[in-house]
Amino acid sequence: MITIDNRNIFFEKLKTGVNLFIGAGFSVLDSPTGSHLPMANELCKEICETFKIDEKYSTDLEKLSSILKRNCKEQFQEFLREKYKVNDFNSSYCVLNKFNISSIITTNIDNLIYAIIDKSNRYYLNNISYYGAVKRDSYAIEYIPLHGEILNTESELYFGKFELCNADHQNKGLFSMMESALLRKPTIFWGYGFHDGSVSKVIDRVLENGKQDIWIQLMPDSNDIEFFRELGCNVIIGDTESLLKEIDIELSKTDVKKISHKLSDFWKKYSIPSINQVESLSIKDFYEQGRTHWYYVLTDKAYLTQNVNAIIETSLKNKNVIVVGIPLGGKTTTLMQVACKIEKPVFFVENLNEEEAKLICKNAVMNNDEYLILIDNCSEDMNAYKVLAECNNIKTIATSDDFMYESSKHILEKVPFKKIDMLDIDHNEAQRIFSNIPRDLRNKEFKYKDKDEDKYSILELLSLNVKSILSQDKIEESLTKVKTQSKEAFELILLTAYLVYNKSALTTDVLVRYFATTDVNLIKHKIEIAQSYLSEINVTIDKEIYNQDYFSLRSTLFTKYAHIIAVSKFKNDYGIVIKKFVKEMDPCLIFKNYVFRRSAYDAELFFDVFYRDGDEIYDEVYKKTPNAYTLQQWALYKAKTKRFSEAFSDIDKALHMQPNNFSIKNARAIILFEANKDKKR
């Protein structure tokens, strides 16, 4: 028998959305083969035997972990990854896929939650510690592993006494996001022992706030039942298996369709919008700012180039097509035009990650139908694109920047696809596009390229033929003015350019941490001041309509040129901004951090901006995210400063972390070439 305080409210909250905060007591059920994750006492004995440690520690996991962290950390971490890997699990856990979950916060390191959600056709996991901050998505569960996780090899696993006491300091961002989640939705604490002081501090603040209901699952013999009730919490008395069964029985009485997404609703997120669903925009922003938006495509304001038919024609003969071209070459607008011209249902995906790709495939297979999915910037996560490209029920058309495609195409080695290069616009088509530009916006005379070998994409066409196009000179003049009149506005603009240029976004969380304030009005004031300067060149920083914590920079041209100018003309100021950002920011607060980090710490950028003083910044980045990407760029940076032995040490360490990574192997070859070239001089 299980007891649930405020039972009716509890089950109502399961329909409207809850957080799960799970501890070791959640993962205790045996798998179908009878195996189970080790309990603390079992693990302690095995650790003592494996690592030859005195048996006097065989009942204290925290002390054992502290000893092993000092003596043989790498071997211990590998031992834990092996011990806590779930290959099969008790089917009772699948009830989690029947109710609405907002976030899952856990002090466990196992992959049980991944295995459970992998069976879902409704949800995918957005792992904050890997992907960074994510925009709200009704199909995504925010996953916050406070003590590390075995599937992420970059993640340190926390078990030691001193580590656990200091976990909130080591992972400030994760704990901050945990607190936000607990304040946003009701929470069920499940199998959690409340032994972690770092977590308890946050829970205390949530209880003090008192706006969200809390349920705490306790065993019948617990001495804390009345204690938690005295604190104002609801108590669930019973074990994990009983609670899972009780939820399953109760939900089976309810029409599941009322508490889950309808199957057809799943695809609405990716559907092409109608003209009634998008805001009306000035045509000037399209030509003068290089702004990309569905409005210009749906109203035929954007000229339909020959590339559109070429892509559709190729797609009819091939399962997967990737359109490759230079940044700002018009690929996204072209992909939108393809979506509108194909006379059958198509779906458009941005910011794809691997977990979302798996969910899309599951829904396509379940419907037993063929889906045509268009993916913008697929090489931001080529592993995610591969999942879609290999699905028998899905055809794809994707775009990619040329340099990102070259560094990640090896991932698709066994995937059939057709590559299309976005070719230069020929003279005749360029003249037709020129004629399509409103007369008051275009120059009197049409200009084409001077030499046959010159590039001529949509960017060059607009730069040569639009009267008031946002130019590099205009932006430099504007930034110079801002710098002399408002240091803080100048700093905020450079920060925005750094984030957006590297595929991330300006967010409230970033501003709070960067400017060390929680005063939302003060942050709003800073943005308004920066905006007042940018408005002089018709550039805007706007809050997103559906994601109020995110700000959009409405000019693609400004993003590109501001970064170039910052490096060439304001490198000292840019360096100060980047250094402060790295020091103050937790990686999990950075939107799309898994994409951002690939270029934001680029060796070329750091050498240009910091010259020989970049090691301090790389060291800070690596402390926060000790991954192969950072080591690779640090190694290339050291090679640029002629420290080849250090560079080889770092690149070999990166290769050890990711032995099959083509990009890292290529970086090693570059370092070897530069080292040998240097010797020949």
C-alpha cells in the first residue's frame, strides 16, 4: 500500500508537468535478467578488492572515492563508468513516458534515464551539461546531472566526500539551472537521501519561496516523514516499485491523449509556417541588413534562384542531399524556398541535436510513412544529421557551411548522400536579381565581379548593388562612436557579436553572469542603451517572442563584420570581453555550447587577439570543460607560438580522448608540418 499526500493534486500535476529529482533509491529495480545497479555497500567491497584498499573503508563510499581520486583517478572513473552502465532495465520504469516531465535532475551517474526516455515517442533529453542552455521545447526534457554522467566521457563523476561538498562551486551553472527548474514546476524527490549539502542549500531556497508543490518519496520506516511535512512538503510513503505501479494504474484510468501530444501534433513544430503565422517585415532589412526570415520567402520578396530547382531535381533522385556553400551565401533562404516550392508536406529543422533526431526517427517509423526533412546547418551536429540520413522513413535536404562540412564529412563515410555546391551566381541571373531589388534600394547601375576568379555569391551581389547596405566601414564607424561614448554598451555589443558569430545567442543568464547582477531592470537598461546606438545603423537586438530569455541580433551582416572589425581594429577590447566571458561563464549557461565551443576558442582567433598571452584563457576554458576540442585548439595555438613539443603533447592527449576524430588527426598533421617546416629554415 502506498500513501500520497494530496493525491488528487499529485496526479493532476503529472498531467500538467513536473520535475523529477532522482537519487540512488530510484534506480534499485532489477532488470529482466536479475541484474541491478550496485548499492553503496556492494560497490565499496568491490572497490576495496579491485584497488587493494584496506577493508576498514569498506562501508564508506565517500572516503573511498576521495582516496581513489588522489591516487588513481582515471582508473577509478573508468571503473565507475563500467559499473553504472545500464544495458537493460525493469519495464516498470517506462511509466515515466506516460506523464509530462519538465526537467529531470539527478545525483546519479548511471544512464538509466537515457535508456527509459529512449523508449519514448513523446520526448527526448536535452542534456544541459553537454548541449548547454536550450530554448523551451515541449518535446524536450531538460536533463541536469549534478554529479556527472557515464555517457559523457568529458564529464567528471563525483563520489568523493570533498568533491560532493564542493559540487555547487565546481558546477555553478548546473546548480543555478536546477534552482530555476525547481522554481518553475512542482517537483517529486524520488529515491533521494538528502545527504548532499550543496543540493540542500538550493532546496532550502525553493522551500522558502513556497510557490511550487514538493512531494518527497520516503520508505515506510523513515524517521523523516513528519519532519518533511512540518516543512510544508507533501510525502509519498512507499518504495520505488510501488510508486511506479501506482502511477501506472492511475494513468490507465485517464484518457492518455489528454495528457500527451497527439501524434499529428508532433510534426507541427517542424511544419512550414503560413503567412498568417509570421510577422510582417520591411524589405529594407532583407537587402540592407542581410536578414533571413520566412516572411521574405512566403511573400516572394526573396528572388527564386536557379539553385532551388537544382536542389529539388537532385532530391528526387537521391535520398539525402547536402547543399554546401560559404557563410552568408544564401543557403538558409534557398532551403526555405525549396520547402515552399516542393508540392508535398516537408518539415524544417534548426538546431538539431542527436537526441531530437532519434525522436524524429521514432515518430517517422511509428507512422510508417515517408517524410522529407530539411535541416539547416546540419554540420553543427553531423552525428545528429547522420541519424536522420540513415532512417529508412526519412529523406533529407540539408545545408552546411563549406569549412564545417570539410571538417565533419568523415562522419558520413558510410551514409549515401549527394553533395551540391552552391555555385556563384552567373551574370544573367545576377542581373535578374538586381532587377528584382526595389528601385529605391538599388544602385543606378548593375555591378558584376571584376575578375572571373572573384567570388560572387548573394553577399557580393548585395554589397555591390544595394545603396545603403550595411558595410564594414559603417559598422567600424559606429563601433568607434560607441566606444568613445559608452564603454558598457560597447562591451555588450562585442559580447553579442562574439556569441552570435560563434552560433550561440545572447541570453538573460549570460548577461546576469557577465555583468554580475540579478537586477533584470538594470540588464534591460544596458540593452536599451546598446540598442540606441545600433539603431543608428538600423540594427536591432530584440527579445524573442516565444523565448523571452533569448535576444536575437537581426542582422547577419552586422554579426559577420562586427567580429572581423573587433579582431582587426579593437583586438585589445575584444580580448578583455572574451577573457571576462570565459572567466565568469559556466558552459552549461551558453546556448548551444556544444556548437559554440568548436569555434569560440579557435587558435587563429586567440593568436590574433591575445598573441602570446592566450594560455591563461585556454587554461580557464579547459578547467571548466576538459574536452578534446579545447586541447586541439590549444595545441594549434601553441604551434603558432612555436612551442611544438607542448603542442604535440596536447594534441596527442586530445587524440587519446577521441582516437577516431578526423579533425584532431588533421590538426596533428598540421602541427607536424609546421614543426618540420620550422626546422628546415
